[in-house]
Amino acid sequence: MVLSLLPCKYPSPSPLLPTFWQKDFCLYNSIDKVNTMAIILELDNRSDINGSTFVLSRNKAVANQRKHGVSFDDAATVFDDPLFILIDASRHDEQREAVIGFDQTGCLLFVVHIEVDHAFIRIISARRAEPEEEVLYAK
């Protein structure tokens, strides 16, 4: 991994911390964006589906399949539904969106995701739509 030597963008949380920790804090918060994306793409599964690039965390995909019974590969096909609905799913000051739509198997899904620098979509979770989400989709 290549680290940027740019000035620290984030101030140390406390000037009372040891100087060596403050330098490390600065260094870790100045990771070069391009290299960070390269690392993300290297560690996760990357899929190109109908012109859209999806980056899927292997561990999260397995956990999601176990918890919700929905694979991230099926969830990615929801973006092909011409009638899908995009809603805000932000939480804890983290910008997220959710798509409600039918996957390739005909299941109505609720897929939480983020779009990273208009380069790819990272799926965070996917589950079957709940009744109130079905109503939103039907409108």
C-alpha cells in the first residue's frame, strides 16, 4: 500500500496525545484515494453487470446470505429493473441509498448500497422487501 505524504487533513483528536501517535493518526488519515480504491477492488469481488460495476465484500455477502437468504449477485440484478425505486437509507451520518425492485428470479428486494465516486456500486445489504416497501414499489 502506498501512503500519501500530503499534509494531514484531519486534526488529531487531542493535542495531549503523544507526538508519535499524532503523526500516525495523520499518516493513516492521508491514504491516497486511488490506492485505496485499488485495495478495495483487490480484496473484494468485482462484477460488471449490464454496464454497472459492483464491488461486493466476500465476508458481507456470506453473512447476508445466511441472515436474509439473498445473495449479493441476485441483489445486483435489481438495478436492471426498469421500475426500481431509489430511496434514502442514510443512517448514523452515513450517506446510503436503497433500491426497491425485482431481481432476476422475480423476488422483490430491498438493497442498501453506496455509489463510490461514480466508479462502482458497493452493496451493503440485501433482503426481501417488507410489506410497506412493497406498497412503495406498487405506487
